[in-house]
Amino acid sequence: MAPTNALTKKTSPFRYGFAMFGTSLPINMFKSFAAIYYVNTLGLSMEKYAYIPLIYAFIDAIDNPVYGFLSDNTRTKWGRRRPWLLIGTPLLVLCFILFYNVPGAVQSDGRMLFIYMLLMYILTGTLDSLVNANYGCLFVELFKKDEDRAKTNSFRQTCQLFAMAISIALTPMVAGKIGYELTALIYGLLALVVMMYCFWGCRETEAIPEEAEKPKFIAGIIALVTNPRFWIFGFAGAFYSAAFSLITQALPFYVLYTLGYEDGMMTTIMLAVVLVFAVIGMAIWSKVTKKVNIMTVWRIGFIVMAVGFVPLFFVSTLVPAIIIASFMGFGVAACLTTMDCIGAKIVDDDYRKHGVKREGIINSLMGVMNRLNGLYISLAFFVTARCFGFENGDNPGDNPALAARVLLCVFPAVAMAVASVITFFLKFPKDEKENG
């Protein structure tokens, strides 16, 4: 018998979209300030830090498909996704808080510090994969029409940007006053309340009968990896994700060593500018997508970001850097407005071809592609450490200003240039018809 009660009540786009604020709050602080906290504050060498995202990238490639498979094959009266969200959320918040609250005995031992960071990085990252894979599946399942998806995605991405304004832009200033430890605790508890409220009210509208065909793990993977659209979209997303992650991780180094500001306030200002213009851009691009093909907007966003890194490399004062950052914010907005909608197209395309509902496996594998950014980020930090002798805050090498420029501008620029080229190879049947 198909479950009924919990699955028949329609989920509010607000209830679903607001969850993005909760999911984004801890994970953006986690990804953005791990390097500056462990390298400059706790004294872990930059070269050792470079190994951590590298190791995690391989682990993530294994755990994501498993999470998606388990989610697709879950059958409860609460649906397939909600149980995983309600279980995974408190565990994610706990590991995030522990990541930034390193025991004193561990801090004084370089080897133990590396092991502790690696362990907590893996746990926090894998739980984030679990939560976001299931959250992403609900987007495809709850909202079927393009206009509903565009409207809901615009709202949830706006929620994400507000979360980023707090967890990325404000964190340098807040942590400078109360420390990373207490900041993580506050963000974690706030995220926990928001996510539990939202996920409790996210009810899947489609009841999956017990006798319905359950997705097969190997068959699902084969179907997806033989779909060229998956690879094109996946690699474009991976390079974009790598570039964006490097922006947030490298900017504190850039502000400190290149622009010469030791106060975290300046990092907050630059990050805030990007996010404010991204919010403005979201409103603009949402209207543009009503008249312009969504694929075109996606490509424009990538190109704008790629171009913006070039002048940023050559500036050494705050005002020009802020002007360039505002320009790049519009590029970020175009990417955020369109990427999830394009990912949903790939899920729809798979269901039309194979008739099996396996959003979990698909979203998880797309998550694997995005998290390949760890390989590129690892390379960027490793090369910077080796080429410029940047060890940590106590020993930043002979030219930390140039090292920060390369980390913030060169590596992300290359990533976005490659991603921009890749986007032109992705076409759906409607796009092919429109473009002749």
C-alpha cells in the first residue's frame, strides 16, 4: 500500500526554499575559513592543508552515490527524503561545531592537528553531502513546472546569498571579536533550528508504492555516466565550484597580504559587495530568463566571472578591488539563478528515457562532480605553498602578496575560462531546435 497522509499535503515554496538559509550557513563558513583558521590561526602548514581536500575528494566520490542509492530506495510513511534530512541535520551541525572547536591538546601537536582536521573535515563534508543530496531531490519532486522551479529556485538562492552574507562576509569581523569557536557554535545552532523547521514541513507529494520498481545502483550509475550531458554539466559545475571556493578561501589572504589590511572588516566589505550585487543580480537575471534562454544566462555568468579575475590580479588598493568585485557579483548571480534548473533538466531527461525515479543517485553523482573541486583547490594551495614558500601565518614566505594574488586570481580565472568553454557543449533538444 502506498503511504498517504504525510505525502499528500503540498509543501510551501517558502518552507522549502528557506531551508537553503540553514544548509548554507554552516557549510559556507566551513569551506571558506578552514584554510585561514587552521593555517594562520592554528599553525598547520599550507602544504599539509592542501592534502585534506585532495583526500576528501576521493572519499566523497564514494559516499555520494551510496547516499543517493539509499535515499532512492527508502520507503517510509514520511517519504524517501525527509527521514534522511531529519537524521543528518543534527549530525552535520555537531561535526561543524567540533571542526572549529579544536581541543587544546590537539592544537599544540602538529601531527594531531592534521589528523583532527582531516577527520572532522571528512565527517562534516560527508554529512553535508547526505543532507544536500536529499534536499536537492525534493526540488525536482516538489516542483514540476519550469515557472514554479524558477520562482522557487530564485527564492532559495536568495536565502543562500543572505546566509553567505552572514557566514562568509560577516565571519571575519564576527570571529575577530568572539573567535571562530563561538562563531561556529552560534551559526550551527541557528542553522539547526532553521533546517529542522523547514525539513519537518517538506512533504513529498508523490507516494511511491511499495511494489514500484526500485532503482538499481549499478544500472543508475551506468545510465548517468553514459549520458554526455551529465559530464558536460558536471565538469562545468566542478570548475565553477572550484573557482567560487577559492574566492572565499583565498580572499582573506589577499586582503591581508596584497591589500595590506589586517582588520577582518575589509575582508567582510569585499565579500559583502560580491554578495550584495549577487542579490541584485538575482532579481535582474530572474526577469531576463523570462525572455532569454536559460542556457544563455548560464554561459554569460561563467564568462563574466572569468573576465573579472584578470583586472583583480593587477590592483593593490581596496576601491578598485571593490569595483571589480561588484562586477563579478553579477556573474555569480547568473550562475546561481540557472544552475539548479539545468540540473533538474538532466533529472527530467533521465526519467523520460528510463522511467525510473532515481533523483537521489543523479543528484549525488552531480554532487560528486561538483566536489571534484577539491582536487583543483588542493592543487592551488599546494602549488602556491611550494612556489612561494608560504608555510603559515608565522612564515608566509618572501612574497606573500604575489602568492595571494595567484591563489585568488590565477587559479580561479583558469577554472572559469575552462568552465565557460565547456558550457557551449551542453544542449537540450529544445535548445538545439532554437539554435538550429
